[in-house]
Amino acid sequence: MKTQKAVMKFLLLALSLFPSFVSAQDTPLLSGGPVQHNLMPVPTAVRFLEGRVVIDKTFGVATKGHTDARLQAAIERFLTRLKGRTNVTITPGLKTDAAAATVVVQCSGPGSGIPALGEDESYELKISGTQVQLVAPTVVGALRGLETLLQLLISDRDGYYFPAVEIKDQPRFRWRGLLIDIARHYQPPEVLKRNLDGMAALKLNVLHWHLTEDQGFRVESKKFPRLHQMGSDGLFYTQEQIKEIIEYARQRGIRVVPEFDIPGHATSWLVGHPELGSAPGPYTIERGAGIFEPALDPTREDVYKFLETFLTEMAALFPDAYMHIGGDENEGKQWDRNPKIQSFMKEKGIKDNHALQAYFNQRLLKILEKNDKKMIGWDEILQPGLPTSTVIHSWRGTQALADAARKGYDGILSNGYYIDLSFPAAQHYAMDPIPPDSALTENERKHILGGEATMWAEWVSPETIDSRIWPRTAAIAERLWSPPIVTDVDDMYRRLAVVSVQLEELGLTHQRNVDVLLRRMAGSNEIGPLKVLLSIVEPVKEYRRGQQRPATMLSPLTGLVDAAIPDSAAARQFAKMVDGLISDAPRFQTSAVELRKMLTEWRDAEPALIALSERSPSLAEAKALAKDLGNLGEVGLESLSYLTAGVSPPNEWHAAKISVLEEASKPKSSALEFAVLTSMRKLIVAAVEVKQATKMSPIEWRKMVLERAASPSK
């Protein structure tokens, strides 16, 4: 929880920004105040008042000032979702009498017809006892306010209502994005659309569309049709589909920035056009994951003529002012082996491959500038002579981002936001594009545009991609929108659970498809034991899945690891209960009943899981996990019994139970890991030291247990 000092700091900030808030009852934006809200991202300033606006059959929305088709469509979506949540019959359309309307949306103007960097997204919400007033300078600001209003909806025995509140809100960062890689694994348009809806709900404003990779070229080119015809396995977006998705995003105030990754990551380009490559070919679509050699030849004029024609075609298709050229992970091995390229470098005085890629980027930049586009690229493109009009997209980290800012480059952070690596939301939440200890000046900080979550697609299908994006990306969205002092992890998780349920109404499948996959593997509806197992395991972190479970882009993504959710809520709950039990020394009653119930479920699930694994070949990998699960349940129950009885276990018990944890922690072909092992170690050590709990203060005893549990040798 936030400290009182941090809460006061926030209130002082809010009061300095909005003096009109001084006279009322100010409520901290996080839990602990008289009103606990579910807003995500947390707004800039909030003041809860007395009263409510009830949702009933008279509910209606009117507009004042500017209105247009985009705003009206957003209001209709708002009404549809409100009706779905409340089961109240609400008449569609706008009210003509603003004074009689429940909600009045007052918009000063349309804003940018095409969403643009730096567009004003601010809004104010005032809910009194009779009416909701939403005021925004632009349509996009109104869209953001409507999302907040939906999040304010609560209920009691009398029905649904909006609590009386005043909110003044604006984003901290201008660039709040989600990269979706559809090149390694193609995602149909409906997947992108439902994720755009999720983005809009969390106030993200950039879809970074990663369209080309070694494994696929996913955009139709009418100038060079062999690109998509030969480089995509037939899985690509037509230009009409792309226009439809761009318009879908525009309706929600979201920019679409395309990425064409060159000169490396270019195998799919070369399948249809081997003449562009740095080696003669032939080339085939890459099926593996990793970094591969094929790269465009940066020394030939015909390559630049080709790129100018292609990028000009794409510039007309994608209206955003920015275009991403990738530029990462080119090791230059083909360049090193090509005598003509080496001769070119010698003739031009180009000393190494980094300088050669810088030459390539400069040529690309001229093409983009000719098409009124600004260039974005990953860290590797930052070489001497690169104009500061270029945006640096950093996968390396905040230090690299800060170094670029000091040199005058705008930048975007993705380091720490790689959601494909299955890290918990708390870890992403802790990553700030401008860390608290940043030494950047105020002017240098202006170059930090924001950040992007990155959904790289080595291990996702249309069935599983939502569960890898949501709900964790909501935590990143909050980090990029909310004031930097909003850092309460416990409250973030509380609100994240609410948001996760709300996202389902948008068609996102991050929760429901878990059961779909499990029923398919089990061949029946009897999936209870599987759900017990999956509740406390997670996909392995970072890049270990490819090491433990080798696969290609053609491998099915329908196993237990694909059904498992990163960031186990049950494991977090178990950790809290264990901490509560240990803190209750020497009584050891807090959460004891709940822990016993959970541990019993683990133990008792083992036989049923083994039976399922023997009946269904697709669940064979569950057998080893089932044994570990049962053993963990048994060890936990024994530990709990010793603690609650105040009795020490036998001398040999400790080593035997630690060996159970070590067995459970061993890498498995399932590419799953138990998320409760740290807490289990605490429970075991606490049982061993139970007699000491009566000889020490509770604080000293707890400290000793935690220290010993943290040491692998204990």
C-alpha cells in the first residue's frame, strides 16, 4: 500500500493542478480512502462527492458543442456496453434536450481527423446528484472520458449508478502503444479489432503493426505482388482490410504505425525477390525462431529503387506521420561474405557493418521524408550522422533511451514491456520510461514520448494471443497514462482483476479460451483438476520456452503451456496467505483454514490428473506436473499442521521437503513452472522454526524465517 507521505504528495500535486478541489473531501486515488474505485488508468486528479446518478430506463445521452459521426458512434458503443452490464433497457440514439439527459458530452472541436502524436486527450468529468457532464476539447478526449465513465459504474441492492465525482485527467505520455507482431504468426482482422477495443478501454493510443519478418510478409503490395504472394503462405492483409483496420482504430482515437523490418529480418521479402538479397538465394519462408542471416543488399541502387516504390505505396496506405523501419538484429554475416559488398565498403570508406547499416538508414530516411513520413527504428539505428528527426525505439532500456534524449532524439521505451516473455504485471508496472532517479533535464524529458508493450508472436495463435496481451498490458497502460507516483502494486492488481472481467465484454478471449483449450485436450467437460493445476503454474519466463519445448512456426500452440496464464492470481493469493500466517506467530491462525483448503485441492487433484494424462495423449505432459502438484499439497499440509500445533518436525523432515521443491522446480518439456515455490519454502522453514516463535518477538521470528527461506542452502 502507498505510504501516507506518498498519498499526501499526490494530493498536493492534484491541488496545485486543480485549485478548485481544495474545498472538498479529497480522496486518495488508490485504495484506503473512503471511496475505493476501479479506475484504470488512475486519472490525474479525482474528488469524490456525495450523491449518485442512477441508471434506469430514462437514461440518455446528449451532446453540446461539436458533434460528429465518430463521437456519435462512440456514444452508441458506450450505451451498448452500459446496457449489457446493467440489463437496463436504454433507448439508443442521442437525446435532443441536454437539460433532460443523464449524460451531457460537451466537445469543443473535432481534433485531428487522423489521430496524431500530441493530440489533446484531456477531459473533465463532473457527476452531481442529477447529471453527468463530460467536457473535452477534442473528440478523442471525449472518447477517453467515456471509458472512465464506464469504469465508474458500480452497484448496490438498489441498482446501478455512477457515484458523484469530479475528475480532471490527461495523459502523462503522448505515445502509449501496443506492438502486435502478426508476421511470425498471422492474426485475422477480428483479432486486431477486439484488441483495438481493449486498447481504447485502457486509453492506449498507438497500434504498432509489425507486418514483415523472416517468417512472413503480411501486407498486400499491388506494386510488387510477389512479396505477399510468395512470402506469406497466403496469410496476409489486403489493402482494403488494412484500410478497414486503420479506420476502426481511428474511430477509437488510436494511431496505426506500420513496421517494415529491414535490412535484416528480411527472409520473407527475398522469397519472391531474391535479387534484393545479399546472397544469391533461393530463399524460403523461415519456420524457426531466432536471428537469421538474410538481409537486403545496401550497396545496390536497384534495391533503393525497389524500396522507394514499395514505401511510397505503403505511405499512401498508412496515413500516420510515422513509419517504423525496424533496423534491429542484423549481424551482417551475408555482407561479410559478399565480395561486392566488401568492395563497396572499401571504396566508400565504410569501416564496418554498423556504418554500412547507417548508410542504408540514411537512404531510407530520404525516401520516407520524400513521402512526408518520420522514421522510427530500434536502438541499432542510432549511429553518427542520424538526423534528430528520427525516433529511437529502445529495447535496450531506460539508459539507452536517456542517452538518445540527451542527443536530441525523441524516444519510445519497450524494454521492460515485453509481454511475450510472461513476466508478471508487477514487473512491467515497475518500469518507468523516466525512472524516479533520472538525471534528465526538463527539456530532455520532453524527448521521452512514452512506451509500447510488445507482443512478439513466436508462441501465440489467434486463440491464445489475448491471454498474452491482457490483462497485464493494462498495467503498462496505467504506467504510461497516470502520474508517476501511482505505484501501489497491490491496488493495481485489485483493479486489474476488475478490468480483466470488463475486457471480456469487448470480445477478448483471454479468460474464456483457457477452458476452451482444456476441454479440447481433455476431450470432455471434466477439466476441474486441470484448472487446479493451471491455477498455480505459469509459462516459463524469457526465452526458455524455445529451449525446453523446441518448436517451429508450424507447430500447434494448443498445449497446457498455451492454456496457462502468465501471472497466476492464485499464486499471488497463496503468497499473501503464507505471509499472513507467518506474521501471526506464534498463533498461526491467520489464513490457516483457507491455506488448508487450497493445499488439499492440490493434493487431491493428482489422481484425476494422472488419469486424464493416461487417457489423452495431448495431456501426457501433465503426468509429471500432477505428481509435483500432489507432493506440494502434501508438503504444505504437513507444514501447516506442524505450525498450527506448535510442534517441530523430525530433523530429517526439512531436507526431505526441500527436495520436493527442488524436484518441482526442474525444467520440464511442458515449459511450465510452479509459481508457488518461493512461498512453499517460507512455509517449510516456518514449520522447522516453529519452536523459536515462542522465544522471539513475532517481528524477529518472521525476519529470521524470511532470511532462511531466501537462502538456497537453508
